[in-house]
Amino acid sequence: MMRLIDNFLNRITMYRLVEYILIAYLLLATVFSFTGTLAFSGWSVIGSTIIVVFVCWLTNIIFAGVFNAPRHNPSAIITALILALIIPPHPVDIVFLFWAGVLAIASKYIVAWRAQHLLNPVAVGVALTAIGLRLSATWWVGNAAMWPIVLVGGLLIIRKTKKFDVFWSFVIPAAVVSLGLTLLRHASFTTALRETLVLSPILFFGTVMLSEPATMPGTKRWRMAFGLLVGLLFSPQIHFGKLYLTPELALLIGNVIFFLLRPRRRYTLRLIKQVEVGGGVIDFIFRPDRPLNFRAGQFVELTLAHAKPDKRGLRRYFTIASAPGERDVRFGVKFYRQPSTFKQALRALRPGSEVVASQLGGDFTLPSQPQLPCVFIAGGIGVTPFRSMISSLLATNQARDITLFYSVPSPAELAYDDVFEQARAEIGLNTVYTLTDPTKVPARWVGRQGFIDPPMIAAEVPDYQQRLFYISGPNSMVDHFKSVLRSMGIAPQHIKTDFFPGFA
């Protein structure tokens, strides 16, 4: 079952998944409203949704034109759908919906630092309307009837985005604080638990609002600290004098504090050239407008505006293949027979063309202890973070105890083997190439054949139980090797996996 779910998630972008799940929430809420399960008019739910979607869509077009910025319609639609789920739909308040939508979208362009918006746009929209118009979001999506689908949809979102860490770091303190404050009102434990987990927006907030990527810290440790802070401030029973906190205020406070601690920025990348590095893999080499401050193995999100984008949209995550300190930044991209419109537009770029990079982050990086021995396992284009790490070691002349297993169907599909061979000669990298297609093994092939398996790992790395393993490739491959390594006695904390939200 989980494999089927993961296969579905791998074929859809994060933005489309969130958009479809929010639409499902609103459709179910409409049905519940018409049947009397919710105390709203079904037509009010439909009407308020249409109004706020139109307002956000039009505002996004206007501000993107004024600021000469890429127009990412799925993001604007998601903002609108969230607003429809937290602003009371009955009676339909056109003024509330209008200003919340306008302020939310405008904040992406106005409340920004170096072209990177700082605050969750939905939180900005409802907070400013509460202050200026005295109209408050009720977060009506948090109710018993909606709870099952919000649970299922939320789990799909955090499984896709790999954000279980920030989810639990938020939910646990938020639930404990809310439960404790409710018990102080002399409510029974059962009543308090139901109010905390079922009759509140805690689940919706933790899976939809908190997972907004542009305003979240980029590494696990900082994400968890962010979730913890927002969770502690989440309960509306917390107040300072006459100021009562709300979910949106808790999120905005978290955004501001963590921007000051860990500012994020957006970069403009100008294409220098495209280079084929093997087997349908193209290296796109860009010159950034300012140096990227990243660690080898991290990723960024690229935005490429193009006509008639398919359902995968204008944005895509790519691991950086170059080493920190290099003037240019490169991305290795695998092209399949029917590439997405994004990849078609990327391939059509000419020198001088520009793309936007943002949301730099990731924890798939070298250990801070140089003496810790490692094993890298790469499949196909999953080799890109290892190219970055090994290039970084070459640039600093660090000789670490690393074995790289790299499997491809044929020698023609090996990418970056020039870098790996240089590292073998200069810093002692142990590289194990293996071909998985027996019909494509050359007569003079001196590497291994077949799929990477426990006997091959044990033969090449006898001390494998003392090593830290890194796995990078398609999600199905990553899941397979996690199981393989666990069967070999490797502890979960000694297995690191890369973040690959899709390959299409």
C-alpha cells in the first residue's frame, strides 16, 4: 500500500498535491453543508471560495507584473483555498475575503528581503484584516466532521514534503499546552483531549500552514526549533494582557524570529552553458548574481516561467552538483523520453537566459567529523550530491575514508566519473562502479556487474557496520536500500537519504 502511495506522490509536485487536497477539503465541506452536518450553507462555501480564488488570482497577476516577477499561479490558488477554509463562509463577507486575499498575495511581493518573502502570506492576510477591519478568521476547518479527511490529506502532504520532523516538533508542544490550559478550566481529560486534537485546527495548521516552504528554515535542526516555538505559542488561550494569541500570530512570530536567526534569500542565475555528462544527463552551468552560501549536498528550488506549464508547474527542486566556493553553480538534470514542460523549457534555455533559485537547504551533507568513515550509494542522477561533496573534498584536499557505490545500466550512463577518478587518484576515494544491464557490459569492463546487494557491500567495505551510509536516487531505490541496510544491522541513525521529490 505504501509503495502505491509513494508512486502516486512521486508523480505529482508538492504544490499540485496541496492544491488537490485543499480542493478535496472544500468539496467535502460543501457536501457536509448541504446535508446539514456543518452549520453553513453549501452555497456560502462555494461562493466564498470562488470570490477569494478570483481575488488572489487577479492580485497575483497584478503584482507579478508590477514587480516583474515570475507568476506562480498554483501558489496563489493554494493561498486562496487556505483562506476559504479558515475565513467563516456564512454569511459571505466580500469585504473580508477581498482584503484578506489582496493582503496575503501582496505580502509575497512587498514584505520581502532580496526577493524572498518573509512571512506566511495567509497569516499576514488574516492578521491584518483582524487588526484593520476587526474581522477574525475562525479556522472553521478544525471540526469533528472534517477531522478524518484532514488527517489523511495532512499525512500525504508531510510524507511528500518529508517534513515529519517539523510536524511533530509543532504538534507535541501545541497539544500539551492547549491540553493543559483546557484542563485548568476544570474540563474532563476526554473533553480536553477532544477539544485539543479534534475540535481545533491543530492538524490542519501543522500539515498545511506550517509546511509552507518559502518561510521555513532549510535544515532539520532549525525546522524543529521553528515548529517548537510556533507550537508553544499556538494555543488561543495564551494571552499577554488583552492581547490573545491566534494561530496566525504564532506563525508570524515564528517567521520573524527565524528570519532574523537564519535569513533566506533568492538568487538570479544566468545560464553559461549546457554540457552533456553522460546517459541523457545534462549539466546546466549558471553564474549567480551573488555567491550561494551552501554546504555540499544541499538543494535549491528553481523557478522557470514558461508558456503552458503542465501539472508539475513552474518550480522544481534540484540538488546542487557544484562545490561550495566555485564561482559557477551547476545542476545535473536527467532527461527522459517525455520530459515535463519545465524540463523542456530548461533544455531550450540559451546562454544568458535566467532562472530564479530559492529555498536553499537540506541535511544531506558530509558529517562534521572528518574521521567518520562513509559509504555513498548512488543510482542514476542521484549521484549529483556526491559530485558536490567529492568536488568539495578535492578543492580542500581532504582525504576522507569514503566508498562510493554507483550503479547504472551501462558505462555510457556514468556521469561525473572524471571527478570520481580524480578523487581516487588524489584523495583516495574508493569508487565501485556496477552495471545492472548484463546486455550492455563491455568486453573489457573491469568494474562490478549486477545490482548493489549485501554481499557486494560486505566484500567492498568489510567494516560496513561502523560506517555512515548515504543513499541518493529515485525514492523507490532509496526505500529499497534502507531496508537492505537495516537487514545488515545498520542502525537508522547511520542512514542518511537525499530529498528527491520527483524526477519527471
